[in-house]
Amino acid sequence: MNGPQQIDTNAPIGIFDSGIGGLTVLKAIAHSLPQENFIYFGDTARVPYGDKSQSTILRYSLENAMFLMDLGVKLLVIACNTAAAYSSAKVRQFFKIPIVDVIEAGVAQALQVTTHQRIAILATRATVRSEVYQQALRVAMPGAFITAISCPLFVPLVEEQLLGHEATRLLVKEYLAPLKELNIDTVLLGCTHYPLLAHLIQEELGQGVIIVDSATACAKQVKLLLQQHCSIVATGNSNSNHRFYVSDDPYKFQQQAERFLDWKIATVERADSGVHH
Ligand code: DGL
């Protein structure tokens, strides 16, 4: 194994997602670790992953991880919940650098905050079907009540910027209706896009419900991991460098990304992780 000692401390942190959604994760990490350099890869040519099969999601995820590894990242973040659900174990097996995935981070956070061990997971169809969130929570809290709901229309609504639209409000109501009688105390947002709907979800379920956003949870884990391997914390260059690669139209990504991140991006390059090798 390549120990962290051999890694360049100012090497970038690599983050991949199926598209733009993982920018919620990048934003949270960049906020808590402003001195770090990042490379973000969004697989915009093959998004969405949320309705694809297990083998396809695994293949895409390994290709994305390989693409970032080849660029010399010191730590890898699997920002896509669907990718993490199907590839995390394999990615950890193949690549010997520290790896953080949104699912592990979200689960750890939910375990910390739940008051009555009644947790609902909201995620894509593939993530719900994988049962990865449900199993991780059940193993950690055998007596807990765990339920999961897939909300496939949330991703396009967020991408279309319909965050305050009546249609979005209605769909939030519709998807969350089964939770109303279940006395859920914690809702885990198990999809990159859902943090942008957190306000509507909170409104629908009431202020008493705790919302765990796996993007923020992931940022906490990255910080913790870097501190544990303090030899790979960037040594503070004042101009941290963020590089962006996508597998489809860079221009479209740049427009959406600047909106998601609320900051200007200098360039977005096109790269195809699938034909990289
Ligand atoms: N990034 C995906 C996730 O977090 C959502 C978008 C997709 O379906 O690819 O599950």
C-alpha cells in the first residue's frame, strides 16, 4: 500500500459524481477545507446513475475513480450516493488511498443525531434498491425502525432549478406522504441533489424532524480523515486550485455549476473516463 507519507501534501482531493449533483459535496468540503486543491469529475455524458443497473453503475464508478487516480489525487471522495452504493467496496479494494463516500458519512451522522432511532432514507431508486443505507443503519442500531423512499423526480426538478415551484412542493408532499404516520425523527438525504430541497422537506415533515444532509456529513469525514493522516493536509497555499472535468458539454456544466456553487469557475475540461484506458 502507498502510505500517505509518500503522497504530495498539496496533491488535489478527487471528487466524482454522475453529474453536477456532487457539487453540493464539493461545496461543503471546499468550505470546510479552503486550503485544499480539488479535481471534480462529473460524468455528465452518462448521468443519471439512479435508474441504471448494478453492473453499469459499478463499471462507471471504477472508471471515474481510475480517471482521478491517474491525475494523482491524494484522497478520493465518492460524492454520488448511487455510485457509492454499488462501488464503494470495490473502489476501496482497488485503490490504496484514503477514500470517503457519502453513504458512510451520512450513516455516521444519522446515528449521531437520531433521537428515537426512527430513520427514513430518501434516495434514488438504485440506492434504495441496493439496501446499503438500510443495512448499514440496521447493523449499527439493530432495534431501529428504518424505511427508505425513492424520489426519482427530485433530480430533474433540481436540475431544472424548480426549487420553489409548486410542482416541486406537490411532489415533496406526494413522496413524503408515507412517512406522515411513522413518527420518523430523522430523515437522511441520500442523494446529491436532495440537500437543495431540504427546506421543502423540512416544511413538509415539520421542524421536529432532523434532516441529515450527506454532503455536509461527507465534508466532516474528509476533514477528519485528513487530520488523522496529518501528513496529507495541504500546507496552505493561498490560491487553492479547483479543476473540473466532465464527460459531456463543458459549457452547460459550467453554467449549472456556477449556479450550484455560487462562485465563478475559470474552465471546465472535457474528459471521457470510459475511454481513458
Ligand atoms: N448523484 C446521484 C446520487 O447521489 C443522483 C443523480 C443520478 O441519478 O445520477 O444518487
